[in-house]
Amino acid sequence: PVLVVDYGAQYAQLIARRVREANVYSEIVPHTLPTEQILAKNPAAIILSGGPSSVYAEDAPQQDPALFEAGVPVFGICYGFQAMAQALGGTVAHTGAREYGATTATAVDASILEGAPGTQTVWMSHGDSVVEAPAGFEVLASTETTPVAAFADEKRRLYGVQWHPEVKHSVHGQQVLERFLFAGAGVEPSWSTGNIIEEHVQRIREQVGSASVICGLSGGVDSAVAAALVQRAVGDQLTCVFVDHGLLREGEAEQVETDFVAATGVRLHVAEEKERFLGALAGVTDPEQKRKIIGREFIRSFEAAAEEVARSAAQEGEPVRFLVQGTLYPDVVESGGGEGAANIKSHHNVGGLPEDLQFELVEPLRTLFKDEVRAVGRELGLPEEIVGRQPFPGPGLGIRIIGEVTEDRLAVLRRADAIAREELTRAGLDEDVWQMPVVLLADVRSVGVQGDGRTYGHPIVLRPVSSEDAMTADWSRLPYDLLARISNRITNEVEEVNRVVLDVTSKPPGTIEWE
Ligand code: XMP
């Protein structure tokens, strides 16, 4: 693999993704991993990420010079560039000349900048600067305030740039990164969706042997792709369990029960649990209470269904030993892989499974990023409605009805939500919007007039947001005529609703969901 050494900024994941976009397999390792262990992974190349520190800060991570003597090509980025300079005898100084944001870099030599224009726009974010390159290095570029903005030692195959080639604001960033990978390090671009599938199918077969496997389907992308991969590997040894809690949006249960099954041929066990969830939610209005109830009932339903599946598998002579989970690479990195990275994500995952289930885990997506998961799903022939689906919370519409959850209210919200989604898709804006919760204020009523009559109906809230990772978000500036169409249609077609309002709050202070 190409290893990305994480100095604790949030850029390491982005770098690893960019490397994969170049069809090269990459992994993230913490900077605290000793050099011999890094080298023991047999890296084809190493990239040192940016980081929040100054090389002069008291606890600044140092780079062991041994890393540069192993003959492995290394590319230092921002902090990694400075750490490399310092480790090899160059000079890094507090020049007082800070650079933040878009800057013009002027090339003075080619090397990994070959093919890029003589002046290019790059994204900078640094206080310290390399003022003298280490012996053996050629300076490749400079900016107005930074004399050494990029350097290379072609003989030792060591390279570095002060800017962040991984962010899109660095216009030729991907090109520079690929120049390092292909020309500098001589890596082959062999990581493709087809290979990913082949490799994982092989690995799953080895892990599972002839045992039976179960998998919970939620209607979302990750569980669907994980299940489809396992199905591709072991066929009918896999049984999928779908707990229909009655809190999904219009058409989503059918997507799982009909379209997904048709596309994959997966063996499906459906647990119809609408009554159970509605019963447990009766009279409950407190959001946390709702989440707890839905989470608890989900686990109970899943366990009961899993037991049934296990019983029939045991009768067939192949007991269930494995449970498929759709864990993604960012979850792996964030829960310990990326030491030094600020731990920003510890999301309440209602709708997840308990940790003490008596199964070994199969996690076929553990090394993949979300966009790779989608690509794999498409290659496996999954329906676009599932593969392209925007994030949707485990507790479903249960936390989008403000007030008690009842069957009637669910029906109202489902119709309004379907209209909003349909219009958003028709406007071609699915990609621009991270997600658009549609919320029913079931305990609020307002006066309206429809035809000649007075109405006393409920408001619907539209909550379109744009986001990178759901940790922060901004409200999406949807075109007015789209908003007007959604509003007209909902108030015309959903009798109980006489008002549509737009949520114009960023996160923070508002969360994306209302409950
Ligand atoms: P908030 O409302 O916290 O949501 O800003 C952030 C993102 O997480 C989703 N979300 C959940 N996803 N189980 C999930 O699987 C949950 O319990 C849950 N609650 C919120 C939400 O839709 C948004 O994408």
C-alpha cells in the first residue's frame, strides 16, 4: 500500500482518498507508529500529512530520519514537508510570514511539478516556513513569502510541498500527487472497483468457510453493499434480516424487499414489526425517549429474527457463526486508527446492533471510503435508489414527527416527504444537498385558507443542508422556484398540511435532525 502518516490534522483521510482516486490503494497510519513498523508494512510509498502543530511546538511530532533512509519514496505535505526538512538538516523558521488560503506558487524546477503550469494556485495553511532545503534537495517552487514552497531529491526519491495538494482549492493538486505516485515513486495504478470486489470476495470466502452468515439490512447504502458483497462471495450461506419498523419513507421497504432482492438474489427474512414499534411509541413525545425505545425495540426484533434464522440454519447443518457489518474505513480510522486526530465523531447510532451478539464479524467495507462503497454497489448492480441514497437516520421518521408518532401522522409525513424528494431529484439537486429532512410539526396547528374554507392544519418543515461529514452543516440555498413547487404541491396534495416552512439554521447551533 501507499501509507499516509497522520500527523493529526483532518487532512490524512482526504489524502488517502485522493490516492485511491488515482487508483492506488492507501492506508492511514498514526505518526506514533514506530518507523520499523511502518516499513514492515512494505509501503510502495509514504506520504506525510499536514498537522496542527508547529515543528517548534513543545510536543511537536518529530520525524525519525530513518524513515528517509529506507529507500522508500516519501512525499511530505505541509507539516510533513517541514518535518522532513528538519529531519534531514534543512532549516525551518518562524518567519512571521503566515500564509493562509489561496496563494500563487511559481515553479522554478519541474520534478513532480512537471506538467503543471509555471504558476499555479495552491492552498496554504502554515505559520512556519522552510527557509533552507536540506542538502541534496532542489527547490521546485516558491511563493511571495515562502522561498522554499516545494522541493525534491530525485536521487533518494524524497519530495515535499508546503501547500495542500489534497484540497480542491489547490487547482493542480491531484496532478502533483499523481506525479509523485507514478513518476516519483513508480507505483502502478491497479486499485479499481473490479479489483476491490474480487479481493473482498476472496477474503470473505476464506473467513467464512462453509458457515452460515446473517446480515441486517437497514435500507441504507452500507448494509446493502456489504450484504451484496457477501452474497457474491458465499451465496445462500447468507441470510439477510430486514426489520420493517414502519418508520421508513415511502417506497423504501419495497426497495429492500423487492428491488434489492431482485438485483442480488439474496435470501431475505423480513420481520414485520410495525405494530410493535407503534405500540411502544404510543403516547411518547420526548425525543430521547423515542430514540431509546426505537433502539431497544430494534435490537429485540433483530435478535428474535436472528434466532429464527439461526434455528433453520442449524437444522440445515451449517450454524450461523458470522454477522455482517457495514463498517467503513473512516469509522475504523476515527475509532483508534488515527491517533492524534481530534476525535470528533462519536455518533449516537440508534438503529445499530448491540456489541454482545454471539457472532464473529464480517466487515467487508472496513477498508473502503463511502464513494468506493457506492462504486462497488453500482458494479454489483444494486438499484440507484439504494446506492445513491442520502443519509437517513436509524430511528427514521420517528424522530421527524415532533410529537407523538402515530400511523396517521406517519402517513402524512410520508406523502409530504415523497413530494419534496421527488422535486429535489427532478431539479437535479440530489448531489448538491447532503440530505433534506422533512419534518412534521404534529403538535402545532395554524390557520389557513383553502378554497373558500378556513383550515387548521399542520406545518411541514423543509431542512435541506449541505455538509461534508454531518458534523457541521449549512442550510442549502435551494432555488426559490423549487421551494415554491414543493410548497404548492405539499399544501395541495396533503390535506392535513396548510403551511410549508424552511429551516435556515446552520449546524451548529441547530442539529440536522429536529430531534
Ligand atoms: P444530527 O441531527 O445529530 O445528525 O445533526 C447528524 C447526521 O446523523 C444522522 N443521524 C443518525 N443516523 N442513527 C443514524 O444512523 C441515528 O440515531 C441518527 N441520528 C441522526 C442525521 O440524519 C445526520 O445525517
